[in-house]
Amino acid sequence: MKKVFATLFVALLCTGAFACTSVIMTGKVTKDGRPLMWKNTDGGDHYVSQRFAYHAEGKYAWLGLAQTAPNPISAWFGANEKGFAIMNTASHNLVTDEALKAKRSNGYLMKEALDVCVTLKDFLNLLDTIDTSRIKLKNRVVSSHYGVIDAQGGAAYVETRVVDDKVEYWVFDVNDPTVAPDGWLVYSNWSVMGEKDMGGGYIRKENAEKVFREGKDFTARYIFDQGSRCFYNSLIGVDYRAMVDEGIEFGTGHIPDSDFIPRLTTYVASVVQGVKPGEDPSLVTLWTAMGYPPTSVAIPAWVKGGTALLSPLLKGNPDDHDNCAICDMSLKLKTQVYDVIRGNGLNYINFKKLYNADGTGYIQQLAPVEQAIFDWTDVYLAKWRKEGGVNEKDIAEINAIVEKLVRETPVYKNIPYEYKYGKIK
């Protein structure tokens, strides 16, 4: 296997669809000095059931976006009890088109990493030594960008592919100023080490980079609001939320759904709020806006609580394809945004439903609810940091506060349309 620690000219990284958009930020640029890692997840389906799942079958217990039952489990975003966190975005220019059509095993690999890794170094060792046949990687694709942060200050993207059943990878250290001079690094679906001008997500990557270039003192709340609900298109230089704020209207309110960070195929956004070196890893907070982020709110969770203390809003419902409550609420509102389903109607969104001059758009109505969730959570996090770790009794309290805030939100009541596992009815 080949191992290259890549320190490239920043111009190579800033060059700029299908799949995901992400960022890793070091504590140098965040408001509280702790790292942040974001993934805005896209897939092939319009309405996808989602839930958080807790697993303690491996060396370390972990929590994240994952399956609850089938074996082997796939994980798509998560953190374990040691403060190791991982996510990925698919790469579309590191392997051949034929290989891209093969089954993917990124989720299996991330589950394995959450089971056994404590640090970024552990993850690289896993890539060096992994038995591809045992973890169902053999003859499958793991052409991907894995984002990793740990409790010891590690923060990196790892570009990977499988060659002759061995994992080949390149590491991009976000702590290295020659790689990430601004203290953050954005990835979408093309690899620096892949074929030039191939892959996907170039416009989305530039959209996200604009969001973060214009910000400072970053928080998880900022990333959800400005990243996962960004309706800026860098190619045409248009920001629809800014246009509404400037008093510009859009006729019927429908606009093309083209190359935004959130889109028809987006089904969850997640942020891991890490810890400073020396802090208790139990303080790592997993935030997730299930469903369609513009019609959802971010909900916090902690590994220490396990399944018993996981927010009821995030637990899967076995009677609804393991979908969780907040995802269900969000997807019902999503049907109002994608309200033209005949012909090419799903290529358009009713932007007035999301954001309008009257302040009644879903994004605008949900903003104070999400802000209240963050404010309450910050109170408990400050308490836990003084005490040296998460208090399980407090987790139950914050879960109750958050659930009450969400379930009493008027916009989530009396929704005229419903969906049934991906189908509007």
C-alpha cells in the first residue's frame, strides 16, 4: 500500500452533483476553541428515513448516523466514547467509472473505525492493516474522503481508494497552514489526488468556501444556518436568501434547484463539536438536523447517554422504516417545498415557503427554535466542562427541554401533506 502525507500548494485545494459537502475546522477559528466537523449528506432518494443509533459491540461504544440492526452495520457519521469522530464524502475522480458502479463499503469502514480508533493515527493504521475481505471491502469501492477529528487535536481529510485489495491513501492535515491556511478545509466529491476536472461538487465546494470565508468565530449553529441552509450558487453569483433580504421577489416563488448545498437529495446535516486536548471526551457533542436541513432543526446527542438517553426525537421508529420523529417532521415540510411533482417539477423549489419577505418561511420560523436549543445546550455544556464531564441526569433534562421546544413549534403542526417512506400521498 502507498502512503503519502500530502502538503500541497493551497491553490490546488481551492480549485473549484451528487453526494455530500463537508468541512473540518480547527479550534483556531471556532468561537470556543474546539474543532468542528460538518457533513451535509446527499443520496439517491428524495425522502430517506434516518435515525441515530448507539452501538457498543466493538472495543469502544459509539453514536451516530447508522443502521440499527443489519450486520455488518454501516455508519455514515459518528463519534465514539474516546472522542474519535469520522465522516466521509464520496470521491468520483480517484477510480474508474466502472469501479464507481460497484457496491460501496464506506459505511462498513467507518463503523470499523468507530469500533477501534482513538486518534487519527489509529485510523491510518487501520487503513494500513485492514483485512479487506473481512470488512467486505474486497472488490468494492472505498474511493472516498474520510474526515477525522480526535480528542487529542487531530484533524484531517484522508483521500482513499483500493488498489489490489489494499487501501491507498493521502492525508491532508487541517492543522497544517500550508494545507489549510484559513484553519478550515472544505471537501465535496472530487479528490485533489484524482483526475483533474473530473468528479463532482465543484460548485457546491465553492459555495461552502464563500460561506466560510465570510465568517469568523465559527459555531455549529453558524454552520447549520449558513452552510446547510445556503441558497447561494457560486457559478451564477446569486444568493437567494440575500436577494429576499434586499426586497427582491421571484414571481411565483419557484426557483431552479441547481447546485445548492441543500438540494432534493439532501437528507441530513450533522456537526461534531469536538473537545480541546485534555478535556473529557464525553463532552464531544453530535448535532444533527435530520431530513431536509432547511425544514429541520439541529438536535444534540452524546455518546455517554447510550440508547437510553438518546433524544426521543432521534430514535428510530421500527414501524416507520426506522425513521426518527424529527426526520418525519422535516420531510413532511419538505413536500411543501418541492410542491410540483409532475413532469420536471422536482427540479424546482418553492422558495417562498422556505424564506420570504414576511419572515414566515420555514427557515425563518424554525430559526428561533434552533437558537433556543443551542442556548440551552450551551448552558449544560458550560456546567459539564466545569465538572469535568457529561452528567447523565442532565442529558435527560436537556432532552426534555429540546423535545418540548420542537413539538410545540407551530410550523410542525397541521401539515397538510404527508409522505409514506419516500412517496407523497
